[in-house]
Amino acid sequence: MLVILAWAGVRAYGAWHFLAARSITTSMIETTGVSQSGINEATARIKLALKRFPANPEYLDLAGKLQSLQALQYGVPGKAQREALESSAEYYRKALKARPLWPYSWTGLLNAKEALGQIDPEFHLALAQSIKTGPREPYVQLQVIKSGLRHWGRLEKTEREMIRETIKDALASQPREVFEVVSSYQRPDLICDEDVDYRQIRNWCEIEYASG
């Protein structure tokens, strides 16, 4: 009985700090804005949670996200930024060992690799796995489209086809968001042949075709 109670206490301790770290992170992103003090507090909390459960994929994903936020902080020097991104990628790799079919971990790794400028086999793997494991996840779709268009010239033919299919699927549920991404890269060819009931896309395509 004592062993069970002790184990329950350890779980509760880890979960408490994880929930606190997640609450701080969510509040920063959605309400108050990302701040160094918020990142520091959330990071301290998630590290305490990971001390108890170092292989928990939820904890590892949040730690990876916080490191990515740290890298984006204004004034962070290049060396510190790179270290934060490397740390982020490593957290996501560890999370994927425990939960290999979780699309958000693959997308997190994809973003970290892209920010590091590492368009290598692991980047291509993360891109493919993001599409495979989260084909209907709106956040994953947009991140995949952004990464795909940003590095279009370095993608294989099969990867480009996967991006095209992702765009087609995403247009059905979030046409405005897809339009904003695709139009920023001036790629009307990727959406103008699709049957989408969204006025901005129709207007843009009419202008592009008229000028073409």
C-alpha cells in the first residue's frame, strides 16, 4: 500500500508541474504574449515534471515547444538560439520514441529542423511523417504546407505531390488560412484549379489568370 501511495504521489507531482507549465505556455501564446519570464517559469516547471517521468511524451513535447519559443525570443544571440533549437529537436526525438505516431511531435521536429536550416534526411522524414500521421489535423496541415512551399525546390516529386494533396484537403476545412500561405508564395497553380467556395481565392485566381 505504501508503495502504491508513493507512486501515486510521484505521478501527481509530475502531473502538477506539467499542467502548470502547459497553462503558462497556453496563456502566453493565446493571451498575454510570449515573455522571457513566462518561458523561464514554464521551463522550470516542465523540467521538474521530466525529473519524475523523463520519457513522458506529453512532457517532452511541451519542453520542445518551450525551447522553440526560447529560440524566437528577441535579442537571443545566434549561438544560444541554435542551442535552443537543437534542444527542441532532441526533445521531440525522445517524444517520438515513446509515441511514434503522434503528428504534433513530427511537426515540432519539422519546425526545429527547418529553423536550424537542416534540410536533411531527418527533415524529409519529419515532413512525410507529419503528413502520414496527421492528414486531417489543421495545425499540421498548415505547418506542412508552409515548410513544403518554403523548400519546394529541394523536394522530391513524391513530396511535392504530398504537399499538393495536403493543400487540397486543407482547402475543404480552412480555405482562408491556406489562401494566406499559398498566396504569400505566389503559387496560384496550387489552388486555382480546385473547386473551392471561397471568394478571396476566386478573386485572386481571376486576377492571376487575367494577368497571366
